[in-house]
Amino acid sequence: MLNTIMLRDLQRMNERGDGQLNGRATTDQDMLAEMAFRHSHGGMSRADYAERQRQWAADDAKAAVLAGYDGEPPSTIVSSAIDALSATPQRARLARFMAWRDSVAGELAALKVTRDRLQAAIDAPESLKAKRSGLLREQANRLLEFIGLGKNEATSGFDVLERRTLDAELDQAEHKSEVARIAIADIGKQIATKEVQLAYLIKREKEFVRPALRERAELYIPAYAAAIEKLREAIAPLAGLQAHLHGKGVDIDLPEFGSLKKSDIRIHECNDAPWREFERSLGATLEGGFYVAKGTD
């Protein structure tokens, strides 16, 4: 509301050519335009708005690049190695993901090889120019030798055919270089895209590795559960005695793994009935907090 009132006042003062506001001329069209912009864009300055739009565009571009890379590996990825893991679904899923990741890495490597070849084609004219310059320097040296010997004309050592051959090779190389410069720009974009995709897949590895680890751990769960049961059986009598003597049994939570439930890993024993029965069988009775042997007639 305040911005709206202020904007209207500035516009009205501008139309009348009135005084100044806060020491600044009200005829400043840039200030009026900025105020109007902020009013229509939720209080954002032009710079902030431009930065937000840039970030949104970058996010949209990245989302387009990663489209199809945030789900499960393509079902078209098949191999005998993956089929051999059918009994362990998570291992098979991981193997399919690794094959997916490796295929993207292979595509990236192939693009880089192409880029290097194109770069060699771009650089080729320079090496040919150097070779031609070397030929000219060599022939110039020979000419100086002939002049130094007092001869009017050199009769050998000036291979015009070699120069023409080099010129033809240079023309061809320069043409290839121009074509390569156009192609390498496109290859550069493809490499940048593929690098983003590969980095994203590498970042996702734990989504596939961890389920495979848990699947493997399940192989050890039966032995662990059996050991807990044996421990429960072994500790039960001693826990019962502790409950009988001190009023508190044993309550232990063992480490939780895999598909085991909380009740599977908890040892809660406090049955003191067997010890009470054994106590009575000894002929003892509890009186005033002390065990006293029963008297006999």
C-alpha cells in the first residue's frame, strides 16, 4: 500500500514539475521506472529479478539435461551377467545401474576422443605452415651459399614441386580446420551435457549400492536370530535370579539388523518363579528380610 501511494505521489509530482523528494529531483524518470518495476514485481529490484530469472532458466536447463536420469536404469540394459543375478534382485538392479553408468562414461570418453581429433585437425595448418617456412629457410640458405660462391644462379636445391605440394596440403588442412572449428563447438556442448549426466549418476550410486548391501546382510540374519535365541535361553535363569534377589530382571536391546523386528532383538527376562520354587524346596522362608532355615520338631 505504501509503495502504491508513494508511486502515485511521484507520478503526480513529475507531471506538475513540483520540488524534490528527499533531495532528489522528482523528474528522475529512472527512479519512477524503478519504483514502478518494484511495485509490479513484489518489491524486487531489476537486478534481483534478473538473477532470479537466470537461476530459473539454469534450473530448467539442468532439468532438461537430466531428464530420464533420475529413475530406474533403462530396461533395455541386459546382459548374461545381470541375468545370472536374478536370484538377488537388488544385486541385479545394481549391476544394471553400473552398466548404465559405464555406458554413459563410455559415451563421454568417445566424445572426448572425437574432440581431440577435431583439435588436431584445427592445429594441423600451423604445423604445415611451420614445415613450409622450414623449406623456404632451407632454400634461402642454399641461395646464400651459391651467391657466396660467386655464382649468378642456383641450378639445384630449389624444389618448386615440394613447395606446391605443401601449399596444396595447407589449403586442404585449412579447409578441414574451419570445418573442425564448427564441429568442435557442438562436441563441446555434448561433452558438457554428458559430464553433467555422468556426475549425476555417480551421485546416485548409493541408491543402488545400499539396497544390495542390505540384501546381502539378510543372509546372516537367520544365524544372528538363532544366536539371540540361544542367548535368551542362557540368560533367562540368571535374569530370574536377579529379579528374585533385587526386584529387577534383565532388559537388553541388541543391535538391529535387516528385517529383524524390535521384539526379535530384545531380551527381556524377569521370571523368578523357578527360583522361588527352588528356595521353598531348600526349606527356607523369608522373615523380616532375612532367609531363615525352617525348624524341625
